Amino acid sequence: MQRRIYFDNASTTNINPEVLKSYRQLLDQYYVNSESLYDEGSLISRMMEKARSAIAGLLDVQPDEIIFTSGSSESNTSAVKGVCFADMSRKHIITTNVEHSSIMNACRQMEEVFGYDVTYLPVGKDGTVSAEQVLNALRADTALVTIMHVNNEVGSINPLEEIAEIVKKKSHAYMHADLTQSIGKVSLDMKNIDLASISAHKLEGLKGSGILIKKKHVPFVPLINGGEQEAGLRGGTSNACVNMVFAKTLRLALENGKKSHDYIEQLSRKLEAGLREIEGVEINHPQNHVPSVINFSYENIPSEVMQNALNRKGFMVSARSTCASKSLDPSYVLSAMGYSDKRASSCIRVSLSRHNTEEEVQLFLKALKEVIAQYGRL
């Protein structure tokens, strides 16, 4: 049977065995509705609040600033719409032109349906925006600035602390940070961050699990209406066991992120060095990037062809954000960074984790050379 090697950790991660074990134990016993008034329901409610407090402690925020969600897409959408709908007298949003689709589509909907004006800041060759760009875009009617910390396709790191400080000092806008790809990889002072999104399945946790951090001073209209769950900010019967295990997921991710940073960086350097030795391969990620994300192109082989060929050799990789994996369009991130359509249409993203090995990196480089030899002259 062919060996399968997983190099798509920016898309999703395997569940940490400790997280899975805890989740199964919780499911066996704690199945009642956490809003129920009988003892079992009250117990689950208390356990969920204990988890909320643990999460808050890990992120240096307050427990009542944690809203459990189904993941970052919901958290991102809720942040954009929740803040804007709370005060529709200010109808300007600032974001970048390389955000995740959940932010891009939410902003487009605010434009098309609700008449908002959205400034899409262009990124530079390094895939980031500057605090100066944000400062120059701020207006008296700016309601929200929403910018990802780490880009999901090329791993570029935005200077969020500097940007957030500018937003706080120079405007009345609220600052939202998409932390989906940065938690456990890049630290961030939350002092000037008003809202933030995190997803468990990027952290060796469960799919359908996430949080939105919303500071207490931020006005907010719930996206999902229901009862009084999540302090009335997110309706629907609580997915209690999933929410409870998020605390363990986050703690382990932060611990393992620190332990494995140097190891992943070493793997990343070996992979990049090997790629640079292959004639025709172009490196797309910037110099300042999270080591776990490597993005390259070989222009004679379109992304889909390369992905399928590598898949047949046992390697699971992607070309762009998995949310757009079925699209044949050029990567809008690489296009925004100034790369040609051909280069942006032939990109491959390799995303590493602490579970990958140097042997796997060498096997990948060997397989890539074979694919190029077979298809590169087409």
C-alpha cells in the first residue's frame, strides 16, 4: 500500500490524541442540554464556564469576552456584521485584498446589500500591509478594521500590534484580527485588539469548533438569533462537549507550538533549500513568513495538474486556501502580491507540522523532480 504523506496542515490538522480522548469521555456522560435547569444541565454549564475561563486565561482576556462559535468563518462573519449592525451610522470598513474568503465575502455583502464603503488595502510584494496604509485609509466614519495576522496561502505576517495601536490612537474604529493561522506560531499582544477569530481544527482540535473574542466595550448584534446562550450573543443549543474541549486544544497547541517551532523551521529551511535547487521552481512566500507555510510555483505545470500528480505519488498538498481549492482561477493572494497569472495559476502550498519529518521532505523533493520531468515540458 502506498505511503501517504500529509503536507496540508494549513488546511486542517489531525486531531491531537489527548483532545480526542477527552472529547470521547465527555460525550459518553455529558449529553444533556447545558441550559437545562436540572442538576446534569447545571453541571455541564459550570464545566463549560470553567473551560471559557481557561481559554480566557491562555489568551489574556476576560471570560465574558469569549464567544463559542463553529469556527473562524462564523467568527469572522460575526465580527464584521456584528460590529457594523450595532452602529449603522458609520459605514466604512478597512480590510486587505488578501483576506480569507469569509472576510472578503462578508465585506462584499456589506457593500452590495447594506451600502457600506469598503477599502481593500493592497499588499506589497511581501504579502503584508503597513500601519501607515491603515492610517491613511482611516476616516471619521470607519466602523471596523479587519486584518489577518498570518496569511493562509503564503504565511506572510502582518504587523498587527503596530496597526492596532494606530487604529486605537487615531480613530474610533474597532480592530478585528483573524488569528486562524497564527495561534501557536506567532505571539500577539491583545491589548489593542477588540475582536479576534480562532478555529480549533487548525490547532489539532475538532472541526466545527471555534471562538470569537469580543472585548466588553465592543457593541455587537448577534448573527445567529436564539435564546440566551453565549450571553445572548450567539443563539442555538450549545455544543457543550466541543466547547469544553477547546480549552485543552488551545493549551496543547500553545505548548506544542513553542516546543516545535525550531524543528518546523529546520524542516522548512531544508524544503526551501531543496526547492531552490530545482531549475524553474520559483519561491512565492516572503522572507518573513511562518516557517510552516511554503509556497512555490513551477510555471510549466498548472496547480491542478501538479496537485494531482503529487497526490498519485502519495503527497497531500494544496494550491491555495482550501475554501477555494476547486477554483481554476489564479491565486488572488499571489496576484495581489504582483505575480503573473501564470505563476499564480501554478502555485503549490506545502504546510508543515511537528508530525512531519526530514525524510518526508526529501521524499517530496524527489517526487517533485519526477513530476517536473514527466509533465514540465507540456
